[in-house]
Amino acid sequence: YLDHTGSTLYAKSQIDAYTADLQSHLYGNPHSGNPSSEHMADIVRGTVLNHFNVTNDQYDCVFTSGATGALRVLAENFEWTKGKSKFVYLEDNHTSVVGIREPVETQNSKSPFHLQNYDAVKVKEQKLNSTENLSQKDKRVGNIFAYPAQSNFSGTKYPLFWISEVKKGEAFNLSKLIKLCPGNPNSCNWYVLLDAAAYVSCSKLDLTEHPADFVCISFYKMFGFPTGLGCLLVRKSAAEMLTNKRYFGGGSPAGYLANCDFFKPRTVLHSRLEDGTISFLDIMALKHGFNFLNQVDKSMVRIQDHTFSLAQRLYRAMNMLKHHNGAEVVKIYSHTDYTDSQTQGAIITFNVNRADGSCIGFNHVLQLAASKNIHLRSGCFCNVGACVSMLNLTPENMKTIFQSGHSCGDHIDIVDGKPVGAIRASLGYMSSTRDVDSLVQFIKESFLQNNSLVHWVQEMFFTHENNLSAEVNDEVYYDARSSVSDSSKALTLEKIFLYPVKSCRAIEVSFRFWTLCETGLTHDRMWMIVNDYGVCLTQKRENLLALIQPSIDLEAGTLTLESESCGSVEVPLNADDRIDGSVDINVCESKVCGDRVSGYDCGEKVSKWLSEFLGYKCYLIRKNNETRFAKKRKEIENCSNQTLALTNGAQYLMLTSSSVKFLQEKINSQLSEDGSKLGFDEIVDRFRCNFLVSGCKAFEEESWSKIFIRNQANVVKFMCSGLSNRCSMICVDKTGQKGLEPLRTL
């Protein structure tokens, strides 16, 4: 597990203590005057402050939905002076920090100003004003400087002494901003917002030594549970700036009238800012989270040393990985060389390169890692500023990419041959050398190129008689597109496959015909298996689906599901025909490739069979007659009007025998450690095609725009709507086991 910056893991003893607490005590709504809940919440606030070495005389703890919620509370309640206040931030900041600039602009303050990484370390000769020892009667303009204690992108730790220097006005490159304080520079006050969400999971933050005015935290990053709970720590001397409250709700007002414009806020800061009932049961869970963290290492020193030593180990091992020609396998993005835990956290951000220096898309790496049960994070990690800077992208290029339809978190990972994101491995206090070494071994097995690999890549892309090119398809993020011209040669349709139940085994059509319907092959992908939450199951998450063999009896009008361990069960092909004699049909909803899909529950009998087979409650759902359209593909006009059943992107998938044989040869030329080879039929089965075609050269099909299939009655024209996105499901075999092939060779 290498995504601790996303969320660390919770401990069994922590959850046991929490559930025992729930079973032993009665906690009611604090607003109802429940003494146990009121007292508990106050104790936990003190526990939070104590962890950061301050008391409730120095700071207040405002509970929020997380670090993002804390930042929103700050942005909406800070007293921005119209036309004067300034919000300054590093480019290397989380999205939620940068987002403060929008309410700043809405309230007609000065436009936000961003600093490049480390700009704030520059020292000014002319001192700025200090926020210390100012009288209450002074007319002040509040400004905020925001930066992360640790970058969630690269793990860089920024200097905590910036806090005191900014507050004293002795440092910080604000020469362009002095003019914002008209007349007397001492009427301008700078407050420091410290994003500590990524920092405090493995490092000690002492707010007595480094008294930031505002600190945002998400607790699940510290000890895994509860999620959806964080806090805004507010220094008491800065609390007077949080007076811009507009909305009030729950117990936040001290009093208000409904029939006139009267509202009196509460005087205690957390009571004023916490609208509605606080998450008191989650807050109670914090007590057990901090207890566990303190048992591990209250000082956080050993945790920091442990996680940093693992990061060093990973950094050095990655740097040692070289291709046959000496080229680096891994490109690491960092401001440091991982020699000092005071300047570098337990994060390694990287991309994987081929021997020729070209980058492998991070989505491809992530999918292949998932097939080995390795948890990573990919993309920009909600930190576009650091991503653009460290990957040497330009804001103009990124703006063009976003305006063209790309969005954060989608499947686009390579644009114009350059990565637009990276892969992040992050460590926590329960991480081990095994975690680190597993990742290194995975990269070696999957991406390190030796001479034999280079030989057949060159054969494929440079000396093959079809002159296949490796031009990147912008939409399909790592498929190659062929430069071969369209062919009019005679082809043969060798086999037809259909997949009645999504992600289960195929049925090969054994006779010479099968009917087509408006969604594709009749009965193809018309059923899906969903869990108790209505989530559609696929082999990506549930490998056992590969063991379920469907069969169709057209004369009897039945679909049969069969497995070696549970026997078989029948359901009707049509929703109107109920084998068990019942008349009630439950309508269910699920999502397929982001589309909301409705269907009919096929009954308790098959649900019981599936639940016994998979080990948890499941249902078989048949898609109803509501129309579902394919998403538009920019390569083919008018392809978006095709209607789909439960397929991902198109009505049919086609595969050619020659391409399968080519891939088979390359896979088997590089035997896995156990020496097992992939057979032709097994590879065909992995790609889940509807049509298997022969009579062309390998990969020639990538250039086709349309195909004509002739039968005795007429000719049917099929439009090629594009290449199918690669998916880690092709690494699951018929026994439900996951491997690296064939995705690694591809």
C-alpha cells in the first residue's frame, strides 16, 4: 500500500477501541445538552491542540469536513478589505488552497498573487509590518500568505521559519505588494495559512515554535479513520479576522429573529463557525486515533525517521534502474536528493520511461500496478501548480489542453509526447521494506527493457513490412495507430463470441448464424452482476467472475449460469418471463462507464446463487429498454448515435488472428519466471472480442474505417469507431488469477 498521502491505513486496535466505546457509552446530540457528548467534544479539541503542543488559550480547534472544508471556512469568514486585501500563495499548493482566490476576487479584494516554488525564501531589506503588538483601534488590512508545510506532489518540506519571518515582516518577497498598504505600511497585516495535511502524518508540527495563524488538517491522513473529518486550527490573536460570516445555521447563532434582520453570532470561535450539529461520533473516534498514534510514537520523531529511510531506499533503488543502453527507467520529480528528513517527506513522485527516452503513460503504469495489487496515485494529485512546474509544462499548453476537453482525473496522460501527470508513491508509519521492494520489483519486471525486447520492438515498428508507426493517439492514451492504408482484400470471419453477463465468460456461437439487434449481438452484455450497493461488478475488482460460464437456450428461452463450485442456476431471457412464478419485478440502478443504467432484478433464486458463489450479497440485473448512447468518438462521424447495452464503448469489439499471433510470439519469447506460455485461444479470450477475423497482416486493422460482412441474404456494413482502451482486465485468466501479461508486453 503506497498511497498514504491519499489516506493512511487505520489500525485494528484503533477500530476495536472505537466500537467498544460506542457499545459502552451513550452519545447524543451535543446541541440537546447531552453531557457526555459535550464533554467528549471539548476533551477531543484539547487532545488535538495538545498534539500540536498548544493549549486552548493559544488556539481554537474548529471541526470541519476535512482540510478542504477548513480552507473554505477560512476563505468565507476572513475579513477581506475591499480593494486592498491580498492573498498570496505558492504555485506548489493543493487545489483547495488555490481555490481561496475565488472568494477573494468575489469580495473585490486585490487579485491573488502566486509565487513560484521557494520564491518566498528571498529576504527583503525593507521590513514589512509585524502583526504582533498592534492595538485593537488600528485600522488594518488583512492579507494571507499560504503555503504547504509539505508538498503533496513531491514531498518537499518548506521552511517552517517562514511563519515567524512573514509575521515579523523580515522576509518574504513582497516588494510588489508594499504599495497595497496606502499611506502607512504598518497598516498592512500578514497572516500565515499553513496547509499541514500532508505534513502531519509523518512529521511533528509544533505550533508553539512555529505559530501559524491558520492551519488546516485532515485526520484520515494521520490515522486512517474517521474519514470526512478535519479541522481549522486558529491562533487566538488571528481569530478577530474571522468576522465575515454571512450564513448561519444550527447552533452557530447566539440569537436571531425570523421576522426581521437580526442575527447575533456566538462569541466562542468554534461555536460560531461550526454550523449545524458537529460529527460527534466521528469526533469521538479521533480520541482513539490519537491514542493509537501516541502508542506508536508520540514524538513523531521515530515515525519521521522510519518513513524517510524507506523513501531513501526507494529513491536509491529507482535511480539504479537502467535500461540496456544505460537510460534511466524512472524519472523522479524532486527538489531534493533525499538526504535530509527536514527538507524531504516520505513521497516519491515519478514517471516511467522506455529505453528510447519516451514516457509510458501513468494510467498504463497504474493499471498494471493494480493487477499486482499495488496501490499508487497518478495524475497531478490536486496540485496542478507543482505538476506544471516540475514536468516543465507551460500554463498556455495546459490551458489549451483543459479547454479542449481534458479534465483533472481523466484518462489522458500523454499529450504531444509529454506526460501531463505523474505517479506518486507515499509511505506511512506502517509501511515496510517489503512495500518498497515490491514496487521496485514490479517496475523491473514490467518496464525494464533488455536487448531482446528492443530487438522485437524495432522489428515491429521500424522493419515490419506494414510500416507500422508509433504515433500517439490523443484520445486512446497509449495505443499505437497504424499507418497502413485501407484494404479491400477478402477476410474471413472465423468466430463469433457473445458475453451475456458483463465480465463473465464468453459463449462461442457454435452454429453459423446469430441475430443482430439495435444494441449489437442479441443478448450480448444484457445482464450485469451488482453488489448490495448497486455497484456493477467487473473482473477489475472481482476476479471470480472469470469462473462463471453463461449459456443460452433459445428454444427454452433461458440463460444459465454455471460454476464448478456452485452448480448452475437458470433465469429467463426476457424480463416478462418469471421462472419462479413471481410477478413483482424490482427496478434497480447502477453505473456502467459513468452512465446511469436501469435494469430489472432477475429474482432471489439467482441472487442467492451468486451470493453463495462470491461470498457476499449480489444480484443479477437485466438491462431495461431505456436507450443508452455511445459516447462520441472524434475519429468517426455519427458514431455517437449508436445504442449500447452494457458494453463500454461500442456495440462490437473486433480482433484479428494475425495480431493475436504476433502478440503471442512476443509474450512467449520472454517467458515469465515460472516459464508458462499464453496460448492463442487464451489471448483471444482475454480481449473479449465479438468478432475474430483472419486474412490480414498484424495490426492492419488499426487503419480500417469500415468493414463489410457478407452473408447469404445481404451485406452488413460496420463502422470502425476507434481503438479500444487497454484495461487491466486482460491480465485476468480463466481461473480468476491476475498476472502481468499481456498488458506488460503491450
